[in-house]
Amino acid sequence: MGFIKGAKSDAIGQQAARAIAEGRRVFACRVNEGGWNDNWGGSLSGVAEQIEAVETQGWRLDKASFLPGKGQNVSAFLIFRRGV
């Protein structure tokens, strides 16, 4: 994992842990992935790593929506839920 991807994953994992400590049952976040230039599709590894970082804290991905950004960037809007 690259330094930037690792830092993003660490940060979102910490935010997810803080949401649990605050007693939240829903965690929503936006994840930006840059440099995706394969017109036929491809891995969004940065997004996957950040989803894994949140799920490691005990959340489960409930819904996801993706929007194109500038150039080849994409934004993922993710909603995670915890059991009661």
C-alpha cells in the first residue's frame, strides 16, 4: 500500500472508530479515488482499502454511490451500518 493510500485508510479507520465511541449506528463518508484511467473499468484499490479500514472497526457497507469527478477521478459516497 502506498503512503497516501495508507494515510487515507488510517484516517478513515480512526473516524469510524470515533463514530462507534460516540454511539453512532450509521457512518457516512466520501472517498475520492484519483488516476483511474482505464476506460473499460478496473480496480478502485484505494476505495477498497478504505472500505476495509472502516469494516475492520465493526461497520458493514450498506450502500454505495459513485460519481465522476474532474478528469479521471471518481468520488464514492459510502454508508456503513452497525448492528444495534
